[in-house]
Amino acid sequence: MTTKTATFPLRLPVSLKAALETISDRDGTSMNQFLVVAAAEKIAAMQTEEFFSQRRNRADRDAFRRILNRQGGEDPSPEDAWDNPASR
């Protein structure tokens, strides 16, 4: 499977280009690869933020509070206790 790519000219301030050259060299990658990974990470972070924002907006807060405040249930089993060394 091949990935289609597109090219476009990119104008960077000289200081940013110098920092990019230094960091990508230290990272052992080309400037192009470094920028592609940085862009992918930024896109993933923004999409994740949007995902959780949408989830938050459709949450039923009253149902959440009812579940947290309900009576009954069972105590945690011994292996689920906070002071259990095996659970750390």
C-alpha cells in the first residue's frame, strides 16, 4: 500500500528553520519527517480534544449522579484494595 503525498512550499522564519534543523538532526530524522510527525501529533491531539468534547456534551449528568449516589453494592474484593501491594 502506498500513501499518496502532496507537496507545498513552506515559509518558515529563519530562527524556526534553524531550530528545526537542529532538533530533527538530533532526532535522527529529516526535517520533512519531523514536520510530518509533529503535524500528525498535533492533529491527533486536536481530534482527541474534539472527541471528548462531543462525549461530554452528550453526557447525562443526572444519570451519572444517580449511579454515584446509589445505595447497595458490594465492598471491593481484597485484591482491589488500595493498600494491596499486588495491585501496585
